[in-house]
Amino acid sequence: MDAVIADPVFLVREGFKRIADNVKDFSVKGEITKGSEFWNKIKSLKPDLLVLDYDHPDFFAIDDLKKIDEYSPGTKVLIISNHNKKENILKAIKTGALGYLTKECGEEEIIDALEAVSRGEKFFCNKILDVILEKHFTDDNDECKPATLSMREIEIINLVVKGFSNREIAEKLFLSIHTVYAHRKNIMKKLKIKSPVELVLYALNSGITE
């Protein structure tokens, strides 16, 4: 898996490269340090994964996310940014970013995000989920833990949003009702939500379902 890190801050790029060295079959094939070189490098390198921060003037605009596929079809996007405006976070997710972390996340969380996004799975840390679900931010001293969903869990969420019962979901996915119940319980635990209404809200706001 080849990745490109796009961030104008030297320490951020170096820190990411050090972490990426600990991920099996993962390599950083290039860096983007300024906005003027962004599109030429994306087009020439065509990375499997692009890790970027859009919260820098004259570097990368959030509206540019929809253009990435034109220059490098199939490139997956993971955003690592401390930008906490809900409107922009949702726009980034709906425009194509598979993952979104804050720069307060630790090494383990970043590695989990890299592996999940590389598999095509959505991955948001809990502080980003707080924004999506309009909850308060966790304390700055709290560890920013990840909440990654498997493809099966995303599939089940979509069916819940469409109004399918546990029995109907089980029949549709060829699973036992017990297995569907276990999946739903695990989803609620991962996302730290307590009701089906919150689950639907999460699915709609995060872009998992339309």
C-alpha cells in the first residue's frame, strides 16, 4: 500500500512517516509540502492512500476533495486535522474522505485508521463522532480512541436505517437473529450511542447511508 502525506508542517510529515514505518506492507512514496505542487504530485504518484490536512490557507481546500478522483482514480483519503467545525467535517466525509482523525490521536489509533481506510472501511475517532452526533468534545486529556466499523456492521446499519427488523436483516444477510443482535450491540458499543434514533442520526450524518 503506497501512501502520500500532504501537510505543510514538517513535524507532522516526519511523525506520520515514523508511524507508517510500523505498518506492514505500507510505505510513504511521497510528500506534498505546498499547495502549488499538490495536483501535479497526486497525478504523477497516484497513491493508494492520501493522508492530508485541509486546514491550512493556500494549501488545500475542502472543496478540492471531489477533484482527487479525477487526478488519481481509486485513491482513498484519510484526513488528520484538528479542524472541528461540524459543517466542514460532514462535507469532507460526504465528499469522499473515508477516515477522519484529530492530531491528538495516538500511534495505535493512527495505525488502526490506516489499516481500516486501506481496506475501504470508514474510520472516525471518537472526538469526530462527538461532532457528528452533536455531543460535547471529550476532555482534552482523554485518549482519543477509534471507532471503526466493519463492512458487515456498515451493511447492518444501512438495513436498520431502511427499517428492516432484526429477523428481516438475518434473512437478508443469511445470518442468525442472535448474530444480528450481537452485531447491533457491538455497533452501539463502538459508537457509544444508546438508541436506534442515534444510530440513524449517525448513519445519515456520517455519509454511511443516504
